[in-house]
Amino acid sequence: MPRSCFTHAGSEASPSRAMPGQSASAAAVRASMWALLACVAPEAAAAEKPEAAPESTADENAGLQRIIVTARKVREDVQNVPAAVVTLGTEEVERFDVSSLEKTAALTPGLIITRGNSGSGASISLRGIGPNFSSIGIEQSVAVVVDGVYYGQGRVIDESFFDVAQIEILKGPQALYWGKNSTAGVVSITTENPGRQRELMARLGYEFKADERMLGFVVSGPVGEGVGLRLAVNARDMQGGYVSNEAPAGTYTTVDAASGEVATHAVPAPSPGELPRERVLAARLTATYKPEPTLELALKASADRRRSGSTSWNDRLWICPNDSNGEPCGEGFSVRQNPVPADIAATRPYMNRYGGQLYTLYESQGLTLRADKSFGQVTLSSITNYQHFDYSALSDYDFSATPAIWSDEHDRYHAYSQELRLNTSFDQPVNFMGGLYLQGTKLEFAQGSALFGADNSAAAPSDRYLAFSKDSATRGRTTAAYAQLSWNFMPGWEYVLGGRYTAERKTSYFVQPYVNPGFAVVYPPGARLDADQKFQDFSPATTLSWKPSSELTVYAGYKTGYKSGGFSNSATISAFGNGLADLAFGPESVKGIELGAKATLLDNRLRLSADAYRYRYSDLQIDFYDAQRLSLETTNAGSAVVKGVELAAEYLPPAISGLKLTGSAQYNLARYRDYIAPCYAGQTQAEGCLPTGANGALRQDLGGRPTANAPLWTASLGADHTQALGPAMALGLSARVRYSSSYSVSPFGQPLAVQPSYVNVDAAVRLAAADDRWQVALIGKNLGNTFVVSSAFDQSGTGSPSGGETGTPANQFGLFAPPRSVALELTARF
């Protein structure tokens, strides 16, 4: 390398503008690296120069930074994207420790994520659209995408998100660019890649409420000509928890179906007594290779292990019109859940993993290879992915201090996918994007339930104390093709027309291999159901945008979306049910319009966006829990309409150096238009529960009623201020205030299941070196300790049957968000 390269490295004209989340020192280093790259490989520097480069935030005179997103599968300024997009950059993610999907939702009004106690494990809802979690076979309506790869299962809620470059929340249908199962939107997470300089970062943390220790580190940098490596590790260990488990020791009585013998089993006190008691260890290794300026390869390998003390640590008896039998009922961060008696747990491997104590164990692995090859103004991209998770759990499903119902569970999931995409960037009015997508999946589900004193000494030892067991699996194959034409037919005008064709096949089975003789009247023993489902869909989309200047974009679009049908693997075959109709369900679809405008004003100090939309959803997939019969029924709602307006703003006040203000407001009306739904427990004829379903089944008409998790109003305010403390240090203050109006948390119109309006406050204080070498941060979340419920269901054994002239509704269990937490973090960069 010529000596002049070193001489000019700090002064060569180069893209020195800071990337999102970079400091001034980082931008300076970036400038030097660009100069060095220009010396070593000028073709590479020239090729990358236009695509890089958001605007600087380090120089306050430059105003607000540009935000580069991939909402349309290409890198572009968010102000040019004709869609509603919310972004969380590196600084925001680190400032509030956004290390999970739940923490992402806490900073995004309108996005509601529920950690479920069964089924898929999560419900992700955006603008009031999202399935409940109780069926493992229903995929999300909000797609989660990690480094360009779709993660369809709700168990993605157990993934650790660390060393994140950016999170994009795309609102509304996104089928054209992101494929099936994005009828309500997309949460796209991009992790960091190796940079052009060596980086060593270590972070220590401690959360006071849960007594949680946190450790993370990153080692990254170039290791050879065109080769970069990045290793990121994240570990968390809760010695305590946010929630106390107050269940006392007790007894569980069984009756042997073979001999009639009655036996009493000792139920120990829960250990640990605080939940969730999570232990997390996750790592990601990224390798990048650029053998020539026109070819880039990136390989990401990840592994994640998460153990907690219960599936239902956030599940509390919430509203009690009936006698609660001495159980605490109402708001509060405590639960009562029992371990399994040791002698019963010893008969089954997944019950006995921790001696009968409740637990969840999630282990996952992922491998993603991305290749981008440029042929001048044509780019060919390939993304290949393999993902796998193994999940096991032991849960108390009576959710009370009286031992009555336990289930062990083991799930396995495999997915392979391949996407090929071609994109043009000609200096012509018309450009093209097209691609092919293939995915193969396999989901396996097995569960054994011990309940209400079941015993059968004549059964196999592993089945002896079960009331019934389940075994189910689904294999899926998806083939899709998509294409888009963009036409700049006049200066400042762009018209985009595209569509995606999807073909799927799912083959499934469900069997109840064992049923205790005493429960055979309700759950037919040996019952088996098989399904071979085929689906096809074409989802078109078109947008028209006008950009009269670089500071203003106005757009209008028509969008559609599709979510595949499937099979409810975690349901139950009931003698009172409808067989295959209770487990197999059809696809969900959406179509509608969206109008919006985005403007940058006041010398790049004010950024505004407005979005109005109206979408009609058909055949929404919703799972119903029948607490009277302890069974699940998957349904398709006829239709729902979602319409609203969203406003967002960012502002740098010129009078106060280092201050940034943000705000948003959303009005969202989500209502069923047509849904003949199951009745909730205790619903009377006068309240609309009538024998209007197939074969005289009791049903209610929910037309005009709100969907679940659809607050009419949400809003947020944020402030970030950085103040220099002399030449060596800086003090940073950040706050986020989020408001939500009241909303229903029941998809079935349960009048008691309503979350009142609330305000949530997060804040962070940080003291840092001016060159970012070190930082001490204090991070507080839900500082008001607000109790917020996002899902509710009937308590088994309470309330009266539905459809009578009089009735009593069941007690309601509510699943709540985490309480207040305060964490101290120390970060060092070497």
C-alpha cells in the first residue's frame, strides 16, 4: 500500500457522514476507512459510495439524520417510502435495552405483543389485527423478519435480539415484498455486520427488581483481504424475578380408574418462588466476504438458549364475578402456580426434567447465507436459511393454588427457505424487481395433561396419571413468485405495480394416543384426524407517489395480503366438537387503500409524516377456548374493517442544543363486520347467544364489535437531550411517554375483559466519554408500575353454560406486561 494512503487517510474526501446511531468520532473513523478503501480498492469505494451514507447526526447543523430502510427490499430513505414505517435505530435499541419483541412493542404505539402461556407462545397485534396465541398452528398476522428471513412461529418471542443495527415496523399489508403472513404488518430486525475497523465492546448490567445479571460483548473487524468476522454474545441470569409465585405446598388426590384406589400425593412449594427466573445465553457469528467489488457474501450463524420458571408467569386471576375460592383476584404482580408431585413427575421425562418444578426451555439454531452480485445496473440477491427450535415446558393450567391441572409439552420446528431476487437500477423511467421463494417446514407437537385426579394403574407407566395425551405434526411447503414494475413517468412521479403468487400445501395429523377411561366420554380415545390442505393466492399491490421536491413525498396505494390456512396442532378432539372443522382453518386475506405524506422542513430540523388507511380483512383466524368443556376451536371470522389516521413528528429545536423531540398520535377503528362467533361462558339469550350455528350450535353475532387489542387512540412523546460536561464527558437524558385508550382484550366480546386506558413512562440517564470509550446508563421501564393486560380468557370451572335465559360470566384470567424495572449498565469500547 502506498505511504500516501496513510498520509491522506484522515483528510481524503470521503463519505464521512455518520451512520444511524454513530457518534462524531465513529464518523471520523468511517471517513478514514473510506479513504483507505479508496487507496486499496477504488472500484469498491466508488461502487459502495452512493448506497451508504445516511445524513449526519453528529453535526447538529446538519439537522435530522437520514434513516435508511429496506421496506421495499432495497436501501432507501424512509422519507421516500410510500408506507407507514416506524424505525428504532442502534442508539434507541441500546438506550432502552430493546432485547426482545416485547420490549420493541413497549416503544411502539399500536403494536401489542402478548407472551402466551400455551399454543404458539405469542400474539403479535398491529392496528388491532393479530391471532390469539392458544393455537400453535396459527401463524402470526404480523411477520417477524430477521436479517431478511421470515420467522413464522410465535416462539420467536423467546429469541434474544442483541447487537441490533435497526428495527423497522412496517404497518399494513406487506405481501408484495415480504410474502405471506404479513396481513397486518412486518417487524424487520437487522443485526450488525463486521465493520471496516476493529471493534471490541463489553457490557455489564444489573436489573434491581429481578436481581438480574447481564453480560454482553462484541468482537469484530477485518481478518484478511475482503473478509470480516463479528462475534456477539449475550447472557442474562435472573436470580429473582418480576413476579412472586405465592402458591403454598399442598396435596393432590387421585382415583385409580382400574382399582378405585384413592391416593394422596404431596405437592411441594414452588421453587423458585419468583418468576420468570430467566436464564439466557445467545451468540451470533457473522462472516462477510467481498472477493471483488461486485460480489458480497454474508453468513450468520446463531444459537439461543432460554430457560424460565414457568410458561404462565404473567397469568393472573384478574376479574372475578364468581367466588374466587380464596384466590387473590385483581391487579397485581403475583401468581399462584403449583409444581407437580415428585412421584407423578417421575413417570414422564418432560415432567421430571427439573423434578416436577415448572419450567420452559427454548433452544434454537439458525444459519443464513446472503449473496449479492452486481452486474452493473442489475443486482442478483440470494438468501438461504435454515432455522430450528426445540421447546419443552411443564405448566400449571389451573392457574390457582389448588393443584388440579398440569401439562407437559414438547415442540420441534424446522424450516428451510431459499429466496432469489433480481433488481434493476437503470437510468431509465422503467425498472423491475422480481423473485422466487421456496420454503419447507415441519412442526411437531406433543403434550400430556394430568388433571382432576386422573389415575390408571393399568396404563403404561408414562400415561398412568394423564387424563389424555396429544400428538400432532404438520409438514408445509410454500412456493411463491413475485414481480414489480416501477415507472417514473414524469419528473417527481413514480407508479409501482406488482403482485405475488403463492401456492402452499400442508399435510397434518392429530391423534389422542391415550385417554383415561374416566375422561373417554369427553375425549374419545385413539381419535385421529388427518388433513391435506392446499392453498393458492395472488396478492396485487400498486402505489402512486409524487415527490415535488426532495423535502416532500405524497403517496396513495392499494394493497392486499394473504395469510395461509392451516391446522391447529394444539387443539383437542372433543366428543362435543365438530371433528376436523375444529382443527382445520382457512386462509386470511386483506385488501384496502392507504394515503400518506412525508415532509422534511425547517432546514432539516422537522420531519413530519401522516398516513390514512382503510382495510377490509376476510376470514380472520381466531382460536376459541371453551372453558366449560376444556377444548379449543379454531374459527375464521367473516370480515373486519380497520381504518384510521396516524401522525408522527421529529424535531430538533434550534434554541436548545442537543435536544431531539419525537411524537406520534394514532386513531384506529377496528371492528368486526361479519362474525358469527362462539359464545363466552354465561352469555344469555338476551345478550345474543342463540342456537344459530351449524347443527344448532350456540353462536353470537359480533358484527360492529371491536376486535381484540384495538385501542381507539394511542399516542407517544419522546425527548432525548445530550449535554457536554466539559471536553471529556457528556450527559444524556431520554424519556418516552406512551398513552393508550381502553380496549377489549377478548376476541369474543367478553364485556368484562377490557383493559382501561393507561400511561406508560420509560426513561434513561447516561454518562459517557466524549469519544464513546465508556458509558454508564440507568434504564427505567414502566416507571409507574402500570398493570396492563393484553389478553384474557375464562377460568375453567367458573361461570354458567351459555345460551340460557340467565347466566353468570366466568372469572377472567389476564396476561399482563412486565412491571417496573430499573437496570444499571456499564459499556466499554476498546
